[in-house]
Amino acid sequence: MNIEILTQNLKKGINNIEHLTKKSPILQVLDNVLLETDKNFLKLSSTNLETSMIWWVLSKITQEGKVAIPASFLNNLINLIKEDKIKLKSENKNLILETENQTTQIQGIDPEEFPIIPQIEKKDPIEIKGESLKQGLDQVVETPSSSQIRPEISGIYFSFKKDKVKIVGTDSFRLAEKIISLPQKLKKEGQFILPQSSARELLNILSQETDALKIYFDPNQVLFEWPGEEISHPYINLLSRLIEGEYPNYQEIIPKKYTAQIVLNRENFINQVKEAGLFSGKVSEVKLTPFIKENKLKIFSQSPEVGKNEAYLPAKIEGEEEIPEISFNYRFLLDGLNNIKSSEIILRLSDGEGPGVLKPVGDQSYIYILMPIKAS
């Protein structure tokens, strides 16, 4: 291999794919990134066997070849180089980096030992705006929690129908759903469960690459692909295994009726919940009581070790005359509030036992459901 490449472009690719590499005492090959020539590109590949990433960088290639190098070491070195261009050469199993003022040799491994990255049939792509997908994932990605007993709820659920996609996350105590409109009607409908770690990698790319992307999936894996703007070649591929199993019918837990609808200033509510959280004790409990006639919401918390806190917020309240006190985990409540960006929020309460629902005012595309803390 003998190529010349812009340092900044190489830095961007290495910085991203290095995330997937991990220290594995059993499979040390997973610590490496595979560099290989591919037509007019340097192709960078990394995998942790669940998720794989490929990043193509335009290069001037005079000799083809490939080499596998420790990813973290290469990333640290590349980020220290100040010159605009780098020459890369493979020599046996080593990588030679040359700039105007230095030459560096990095010991690698046999590139043939690098795992083969699976392929997926590129049929019936689903096109989606990168910025829309980023905003949607931001609102649900941290909601699931790892579960060995119910692995299906430890991932992010994607459901594609007609001209929209629903993205859902739950840990059985709370649930977030975001609906994203698609630019065109789908040729292929379906659903899959994406591992949370893969969703975080996807979100990391989306924070930098907001261009439209394509999604391909089959029963076992999904591919997120960013097409090139000026050439008919992708420049980023993120491939992930899928979680097996059937996602729970979460629609059943969304309340059809409510006893109170409360409209609050989001920022004021967040600040007051944070304050109440200081007094919430080991169970992180805060108690909410709506007062319809007074148009205010009482927020109360107490702890034998710290003390107690009671506050009232002005609110627009619709509902029954007597609404019972309801308790929530304040951390979960804050997560939902922080996922909403509107200046005002809607809080719907069912009763003392039913779930609470958070929604942004003026936006029907997001809903956050929160189970109450039941009285012991």
C-alpha cells in the first residue's frame, strides 16, 4: 500500500471508528483498525462483532494494499500530526507514516486475521433526514436499560409504516416514543430492535453528519449508509446485529383517559423538580398534587436524613375536582422533561396508580410515559 491523504480527513475517520474497538484479552484483533485501498479511497474498518463501521476517505493511491494497526494508538498519533498531508505505506505487517518532517513505523498484525464484516442485501432502501433521526434518537436512546431477562427492551425499537418511523425506548418503568416523518412513502414496511450501544454509535455519527442517509435491514442485521454527495459511492457504513425477540405491545400502557391535564412552564418545572430531588431520599421520590381551583401544582419531597421541601408552581389545569397525590422517581421525571424542547409542557395524570404522560405543547410527535411509585 502506498497512498497520500489529507490529514484532517484521516483524523475524522479514525476518531469515529476507534470508538468500536475494545480491549479484549481473548480477541485482541478487535483492538485494531483495518486500512485497505478501495478504488480511489482508503477504507477504514473496525468491529466489535456486534457493530461494525466502515469509513471511506478519498486518497491518492499509487499502490494497493492493506494493513491492520492498533486503533487507539493510531488515533492518538494521527491527532498529534500538524502537517496537512500524510503518506501511508504498508511494509510487511507494519504501517509507515511519512510527513514532510518525520517518518514513523507502527507494528501491526496480519490483516488476514481481521474479522470479515458481514454483508447485507441493499434492497428497498428507507431514506431519512440525518437531522430528524438525530433529534429522534436523542429523545429515546437513554431510556432503555440492560436486561438479561428481557433483552428485547434493552434496545431501541424502530417501526416503519407508510411514510413515518416510530422510535421507542423503554425500561418497563418509563417509555419514550418519537415519530419521524419520512420524505417519501415506503416500499418496505417492518420493524427491528437496535442494540442501545449501536444506537449510541449511530447518534455519534449523526452529530457530525446531518445529511440524508439510507437504511437497509433484514431479520438479523441493519445497515445505516451515508451516500456520497458527488460520487456514487458511500462514505460511511454502520452495520449492526439486531436483538431477537418481539417488542412489547407498548401501546396498551398509553392511557386513553386522564383525570388531569396540567400545562406548565418547562424550565420552571425542571428547576423545581431538581430542588425537590435534593430531599427525595433513597427512593428518589417526589409527590405531585394538582389544585384545580387554585391553578397550581404542589411539589413535595422529604427525607428523614435531610428534611423536606414543598413548593407550588402556577399551572393551567383541566380535570376532576379532586385529584389524588401521585409520586414519581424525580430522575425519571427529569429525563422526560430534558428530552422536551418546547417552552411549555403537558403533564397528564390518570390517577394515583396509572402512569403519567409528558408531551411538548404544540408537538404531537413525542410522548414520554412514566410509571408512578406505588405507596408501600
